[in-house]
Amino acid sequence: MVSDSFLSIHAVRIFVHDLDRSLRFYLDQLGFRLVIDTRLQSGERWVAVSPPDGNAILNLVAPRPKSIEHRLIGRATQVVLITADVTGRFQEWSRKGVRFLSSPRLRRIKYDPAPAAPAPSPRLLGEEAPVWGSVSARFRDIDGNTFSLVSFDEVTHAVEAGRRAIAEKLEAERRAVHELTIARQVQARLFPQSRPALESLDYAGACFPAQAVGGDYYDFLTLGPDHVGLVIGDVMGKGMAAALLMANLQANLRSQVAYALDEPGRLLQSVNQLFCENSPEGAFASLFFADYHDPTGALRYVNCGHLCALVLRRDGTLDRLAATSTVLGLFRQWDCAVGECHLDPDDLLALYTDGVTEAFDDNGEEFGEPRLVDALRRHRDRAPEALLSCLVDEVRAFSPHEQHDDLTLIVARCRSAAGTAS
């Protein structure tokens, strides 16, 4: 048994003499909407209409003369149309030439109290013991087929309430999609739109959020003459809340960059203090901040509880730039150490978030740092933008299902004396 499968009434067949004449009646006099009017491969014409506020369809069928179906033209269809205002609909349709068998009248409906019945079912009982009132009228289409037009007070109210709830839900979903689209566009502008030009370093970064917006962050900052900041971070959580914290972290960092050149430790202390003051209690972020000096290749860095940066040397050896402090945002009394590294020609630097290494396959195995290092070795001769694409492609091939975390990377290569990489 499939309890959640979709189930709805598709269509009711109405037998008519002439499709074109009947179609004009339903569209022009009853105000129905045309669902389809086409020819099937068999040559049979398929015509269907629907009430303006309904989902059920009436298939108009013109059967062959002398067929069994042809004898059903002009009979009671057992189709009941529900409206909030039977009298108003009666007056409107009467003016358009619809033939009613009687004027609207009030009837009463109650539940059958018979205990033998498997479930209570409504039946018409005149004026006896009403549960709710019903105004009804019967009319005929142009072929004499009979329909009922009914207004159940409680049923109508429930239908209208359900319709309003659906409309409100759809509007709320539309607004949410619109707002997420704007948020995605705004966050995209928070990532660097250009890169400070350097003589000795080629570099690039990219972020692929798991949702419309995310909590990963990367940045390229001009810190002073011949100095550029390479920054990558990962804010706790996902989605809109993480995106707001990420924007807060970026604003804090950019507002304090004046400290970076001389005192990178003081810079991160100020960022931590602002992040604590402007974020909810318990919010935190890991961050890797590096100050690269263009003429010398010197790299000063502070690793605030982030994953180790990877330095793949020209000779194939690997250095890991480990944490020099705890994460930002958890402790107001916070300090850090400043690490130092040097990039030589053809050395490769890779910064990344855990969405890369913690991507998992169908067996629950993580992509992991060893696979990332292996991919860096195999593609290290590519230009940074192409190298980023290769890394992301390998992660997605390893973890082809729905992305569960943001993917963010920065790769940078120190230029060789012979020139830039191809």
C-alpha cells in the first residue's frame, strides 16, 4: 500500500450531440475553461473543459449514432457543481440562456445514524434534523444533460478556506523563492569580484553553496604595497542563518584590515571580539588568514581552528599549515600565534573547507584529505581556475548525490622563473 501516492479525480464523460456546439455552451454560457481540444492519433477528437475554480475535468464525447453511449445523451449526469452563491450563479446563467429545472431552494442534509453503516454518510432528509443547509438548483446543458448546482454552507466554507490556504501557501513559497534569489545575488557580491594583481603568484577561489546561500567564505584583500590577504572561512550551520553570520564575519574582517600588515594577530583579535559581540551566543567560525608578500614569497598566517592549509612543494613534498588558535566567536578572551611559511617557484598552496574533504560516497566513505592531495598532485600543472574546476569535478564524481555542505577552495601557485603556468 502506497499511502503517500497522488490520487485525484481526472475526468467525467459527458455525452453530447455536437462537440463544437456543446463546447461553446460550456465556455460561453457556463464560463468553463478549455482544458484541451486536439486530435488523437486514432483521429478521434479529444475535447475537455473544467470549471474555472475546479480541478475535475469534463470530457465532452460525441458518440456514434445508435451506439450505447448515444442513448445516454440527455440523461442525468450525477455531476454536482458546488458554488458559494447558487442564487447569483442561477441569475447569471439564466441571463445567458441556461435552462434551469427549478429555482434555487433550501434543503437540509444530515448524517445517517444507522449503526450498521461502516461509516456515516450524508443523505437528503427534507427538513428533518438538519446538520447543515443546502441551497440547490438543477439545470440542463444544450443537449439536455442534467447537472446539480449546490451550495453547502459548511462544505463551501471549508472549500473556500482550503482554497485560500493553498493560495496563501503558494504565495508564501513564491515570496520565499524570490527572497532566496535576492539573497543568493547579494551573497555572490560579497565574494571577491576582482583579484589584486601580483607579480609572483597566480591564484583563484570559488564557492559552491549547498543551498541557495551558505556559510562558507573566501576573500582576497589588499593589505598594503605588495601584500595581499588570502582568506577562507566556514561559519557554523547552513542556509540563511549561516549566510548572515558569514556576512557579519566578512564585514568584521574588512573593517579591521588596517591592522593586518603590521599586526595580523591583533587583526584576528579584533575580528574575534566583534564576532562575539555581533553574533548569537554559541556561534563560531573557523578561519584561515594569510598575508602573502609578493616580492619575497613570504607567507604569514593565522589558522583559527580551520583545516590545515596544504603546501605542495615543487619536489612533491607536502607541508600542512595547522591551527595556530581556536575558532572565532566562542571565547572573548582569545589569542593566537602567527605562523610563517615561504612559497618558492612552482609551489602550490591550497585552502579549502570541510565540504570538500567530508563529501561522502554511497558507502558513507569521505573524500578525505589524501584524495584531495592526490588530485592536487595530478592536476598541479593547470592554471588555478582550471585546477579548481578539476578538484570540484572530482569531489562531485566521488559524491554524486545531493550536495550536503558548501564547497569552497582557494588555490595559489608561485610563478616559476620561466613564466606563468599554462
